[in-house]
Amino acid sequence: MSMTTIFSEDIVPLGDLKVNPGRVVHQVDITHRPVLLTNRGRGVAVMQSLKDYEAATEERVFMKAVLQGIADIEEGRTVSLADAKKRLGLV
């Protein structure tokens, strides 16, 4: 999966989107690269496939949980594995 921007393909004026939205939707689905939508030369929105959006969102949630776990460990907020299993009903 390539996330490298190809400026000739990945920047689309809103007018072009209005003319052929299916092409842009197909492009983000096939390339797995987001498209920057512009209005009068300025970026106004990003379009990406739903699958890629969901994967990125899931990754952000996971990374936040990992960082919170590391912070908890550094602050001494820990429990034993046995206690964790008991709290989760795994014993």
C-alpha cells in the first residue's frame, strides 16, 4: 500500500470532482492514496476510501491505547496478570 502523494493525480479541484465523482472515488479505492480536494487552489478536504479510513482510525485508537498503557506503567498504575485475568473474568 503506497501512501506517497502523486501531485498530478492526488490533488483534484472541486470542479473536477463535480464533473466526474466516480473517477475520484475509484482512484482512492484502487490506489489507497487520499486525494486532496481544492477550491481556488487551496486545500478544503481530503477524500479516501472507507476501508482505508477505517483502518487508519483503528490504528490511531490502538496507538492511543498503547501510549496510555506506557504512561500507566511509567506512573506505576499496574496490576498483576492474575488480577487482570480475574477482572476480565478469564479465570
